Amino acid sequence: MKTIRNKTCRMCSSKRFNTVVNLGMHPMVNSLVKKKNLNKKDPTFPLHVKQCKSCKLVQLREVIDADEIYKKIDYLFFSSDMPNLDKYFKPFALDIKKRFLKKNEFVVEIGSNDGVMLQFFKNSNRILGVDPSTNVVIRALKKGINTLPEFFTKKLSDKIKNEFGKAKVIYGANCIAHLNDLRDVMNGVHNLLKDDGVFIIECNYWGEMVKNFNYSLIYHDHFSYFSINVWEKFLKKYNMSAFDAIITPAQGGSLRLFISKSKRKKTKRFKILANKERQTNLNTFKKALEYRSNVKRISNKLSKIVNNIKKKGHTIAGYGAAAKGLTILKCSNLGNKHISYFVDDSPAKQGLYTPLDHIPIINRKEASKKLPDYFIILAPNYSDVIIKKEKKFMIQGGKFIVPKNEIEIH
């Protein structure tokens, strides 16, 4: 399996780094195992988070080639299979239409998955999705959403521009962190975007990761962990600037950043967030060391909680075979001795097994025949939805372990 070791920062090209946290060796993200392959050895790769000493971008330097994740195997994350994700993206799309778009103007989504957000532009605008995962793209095409099964690059932006013209809006929701060559992406965006157009990104936010001790976002297709400050410095290279920003609840706290070529007045909420980063010293290495300490403390705490529950003879199953959940378990040295099975609503994951520990993944109906005493929610960003859905399980005495913040027991 091809891996890449970046010699320089993917934003500023500096060669100087500090270690933020080393999570050790982990299996490749979403590398769930078919039953016929259980006798094969599952490869592992380092998750070693660094911070650039120059621009302060927090990032993985050793990454798995994106072709291995998105092209050579079926990508198992379908946005439309996620609970309420369409309801999350609908107001986002409506906000974009209201503020920046007129009828029939061209909209491009980077990392469009199965079209869960792009569908809301379909009846009012010309649309194009770009996503490298062919199996996911096929589902988008089935919905009538034009999508290219490619990575977004400067070269591809030339082809799109030649066929469709320039875009009024380009956006990428929770996909920018998956891209190793950010400079090529930005060259492509600058090339394809109209002079009065807007580029919008939603990405994992270092500020909320630090605040909430969130290490579940560290896995092999999240190459970078962003702040407003690192984006402001990076955008100057492309004569672009950010003018609006909000923190959204996605992924336990994501940054939604609005960017333009033309000078736009910075919003009050942008100024507040940017100022908060300065006041809290968010981008300093000292803050990164605080984060490291909290990650170790929380992962040890989860390990003790789970082991104490098992010592009392209780059973535990996982709820949600999410990439972030496998990071959580591995960091606490929890495996098949602790977790009996996983429940997952995605048909693409059911019938498969987790890497290394080979814990089976089943549907909720099958789980009802052998309910555990505790479910550990391993898609913690969906914990509220899951707990609300599972009221009957709790009435019958079942409990939930939620590994977020200081770890919650419900």
C-alpha cells in the first residue's frame, strides 16, 4: 500500500515541525474486512500529528496515498446513509442560494459524495459534483446529480471551465482535510471561480478539537486540522481572503469559512472568532501540548471505565462502526475482549468486520436478539440522535457510554 511522507508543510512549505501527539499505529481508515479475508494480516500505519513551526498548521506528514482510500477500494461512507445529514445540509444550501446565487448560476461541489447537499441546488442552478470515489459517484448519478469521479485539481478545473464556464460558488463540506496537495486545490479554485464568486469550506476546526479534547477526528483521511489564522495566511498566496466564519456542530465542531477573490466586508462573527483564536493562543505549540495532555488523560479514563464495566460482568457493544470510533478504541487499547459487536445503520458496512480485532458489524434488528448492558457510541457526533432513538433500550435498563468531552454515561 502506497504511503507518502511529506517533507514540507502542505500550506507554507516549511520543513520545521513539532510533535503534537503520536497515536501510534492504526489500521487504514474504513478498511473494514470481508469474512473471507479474516485470515489475512491487516496493515497498520502511523498517526503522528505534527504542527508546522512556521504557519502553525496542525497536520499529518505521513499519509496514505488518497488513491488507496478513494480509488482502489469502495469508499464506505455514503452521506445519505448518515442520520439527519440531509436536514443539516439543507439550511446550509439555502443560505448559499440566498446570499450568493442567482438562478442558473454555476455551482461546483468538491467532495460531493452521493449528492446529499448538491441536490438542494438541482432545481435552481447548474450543478457539478467532483468526488474521487466511483462507487459513491454512481449513487449520485442515479439521483440525476452530475458528478465527475475525479480528485479536484488545477488540471481538472481547466477542463470544467472550458465546458461549463466559471463557477459563482465552489464549496467543499468536510472534504478539504482529505486533500494532501492543498496548493493545487487552491490553484484550481482560483482558476475556476468567478471574480465575484465565493469559495466556501467546512472543515474540522482545531479550536473545537482543543476545547472538547476531540481526538476522534485523527485518522488517515484527515490530513490537516485547521484554524482561521492558518487559512488567512495561506489565502494571501492566492490573492483571496476570508470574510465570514461560523462554528457548526458537524464532527463535534467544524469551521465553515467563506472566502472570496474580491474584497468583501468582514462579518462581525468572523472578527469575533478570529479574535478569540488570538486571545486563547490557539495556534501556539503550548496549546498543542495542552491538547496532547488531555488526549492521553481522556483515552486513559475511557479505558478504565470500560475495563471496570467488564470486570463487573457486563456486556458492551459498539454503536456506529465509524472511522472516528476505531481511533477512540485503539487509543484506549480496547478491542474484541471488550466489544462484542458493532451496530451500524449503513448497509455498506453490515456483514463486515473491523480491522485487527475483527469485531462483527450487524444491523440493529439483529442486535435486538442479543442486546448488551452498555452501548459505547463510536460516532459521538451522532450521540443525541442515537440516544433519542433508543429510548426503549434505556427504559429496559440499557446504558450508553459516550466518549466525548469528559466522557458521558447515560
